[in-house]
Amino acid sequence: MTIKFVVVKPFGGFKRGDVITDAAAIAKILAEGQGQSVVRVMAGD
């Protein structure tokens, strides 16, 4: 399973509805405290 983030609140150049799949980008989002701006989605490969 792959974890994806879907943006629900725009931030840092991302707009609502953007899907973020890059592991480094996900780690950066969490490290910078932007976790409240996204929802985590589990997707089958």
C-alpha cells in the first residue's frame, strides 16, 4: 500500500485537491507542521 496526501487547505504552492505521493515531500510536510492541511489516503499499488 502507498500513502498519499491530498491537500484540503492550500499551503506552500499546493492547492486544494493536489495529490502528494513523493515520500520526501510527505516527510517535509509533516516536519514543517503542515499535517493539518492534508488528509492521508492509503492506495493499493
